[in-house]
Amino acid sequence: MTKVELIDKMASDANISKAAAQKAMDSLMDGIKKALKKGNKVTLVGFGTFSVSKRAARKGRNPQTGETIKIKASKSPKFKAGKAFKDAL
């Protein structure tokens, strides 16, 4: 399901316009991004939890040359599905 298909479904189920559903979807995604950027978790009961995963700096190896390289520390989004969501599948 694409974002457009999800917006169409939201508009149909909530009996609202597609524009209103688009605003709601954008607001939800923006809110999750801002919370994660601040380092907070976002928990949607019955659905799951969004959080930030941190990876420390480390050394790696270039597979073409075999040369050792430094890999910077990084952050990435992480999602853990809730029990109700898992059970629905």
C-alpha cells in the first residue's frame, strides 16, 4: 500500500476529504520525525513504538582494496511492533 492509497482509505473511512486526510497524514509523520529528532520515543498503543537507534563509530574495511576505514557514528529510526499489531497478522 502506498501513501496515496493509505490517504484514500483514511478519507473514505473517516468520511473526510482527501485533502484533510493528506494534512492529517503529513501532521502525523511530521510529529513522529520531530519527536525522534529530539531523542524521544513515540508509542502508539496497539500499533508499536518508534525510537532512535544509535550506532557507535567503528572501523571497517573497504572490500575492493582491503584498506581499513573509519565509519562515523550514526542514528537511525527503529520501529518495534506492538503485541496487538503482531497478533493481527
